[in-house]
Amino acid sequence: MFGRNAKVDVELNRDVEGLLHEAGKDRILPIVQMGEPVLRQPSEQYAGQLSKRTLAKLLDTMRETMLEAPGVGLAAPQIGLGLAIAVIEDHLRDDEDDPREIGELPFRVIINPSYEPVGAETRSFYEGCLSFSGYQAVRRRWLDITARWQDEGGKRHEERMHGWPARIFQHETDHLSGEVYIDKAEIRSLSSDDNLSDFWAEDPVPTEAAEELGFTI
């Protein structure tokens, strides 16, 4: 639970209510793009600064915004809010041969998340970001992690994650420290979404493309 003595930050709560008002009935907010300072600032740990009502509305709006984009994760800085809050959700695909090891990831609110690697294995795959719209690049990440977070009620969780769900958790958690995936991506792999689809996308990790572009998968 968030501390009983936690005090709502009245000014911040009012600002968030104003932000949510902008989302309208559709509950869709604009997603800030690279260059916005909020994407490069460490987020403030959440300790109950918002009323329960405002937090619930915020989380609902973040989910709707994520799904509309569409995306599999959205961190609060991506809607201009510097709090350590994110939402994630992804589901199994029909393609059984997908090498990304996609697993079912039910909708989750992750507050004050952190992770640490389990073992030393990594995987490299194309990855995109809703705040760097229209582009993807290959990013190496830990294959297995121990993920830790709090839910919207403040309850603490710990779970071992593997494959694609682990990548999603890492991606969104990194956002909250001011990091964007492109910071540690293989820059020579950077591609527009259209070119990735036209030239490389039949395999999410195109080996021939990797060799041609000069990086190791």
C-alpha cells in the first residue's frame, strides 16, 4: 500500500485532471515525441501524489492511448507526465515460428518498476517506440529478468519475465529513468517502418540484413 500518511499533491493533481480533460470522451492523449525534455528527465517516484480517483482515470486514459496508438506499453513521460508510472499489455500471435518468444502479457499497471538480469543471455530484435514514431532499430536486451513493481493499490510484485514480455518491461522501465531505446540501439539498423516492412520484415531479426548492415545479432 502507498503510505497512509501520503499526501495528495493538490497542484499536481489539478494539473493531471487538466491533462485528462484534454483527452476528451475518447480518453486519448497525444504522445510526446523525441526532443521533449520530459523524455530525458528521471521520473519522480510515485508515493500517492494523486487522489485515487485521479489515478484511476489516468491509468484508464493511458491504456486507451496505448491501445489506440497502437502499442504494447506506455510510460507516463510519454504523455508529458514525469511520474514513475507505466502500463503494459501484449498478447500471443498466430505465428508459432516467431523467434522473439512472445508470451501472453495481460494488462498491468507498473508503478516504480525496476528490473535486474537473470543470467547473461541477451537477444537482439527490432524495437520501436511510440515517442520515436515511424522508426525502428535493433536493440539488444536481457533475455530473462526479475521484474519488480507496485500496482495501483501500492501492492508490491516480483516476477521472472522471459523473452518479449521481458523486453517490454525493460523498455517501459527505462523510459522512467530518461532513457529511450535508441540510446543503445544498433544505429546502422535504423529504419523507417515502411522500409522495414518492404525490405527486412519477413523475419523480425533478418540475419542477412544484419550482416549487410554490419552488426551482430
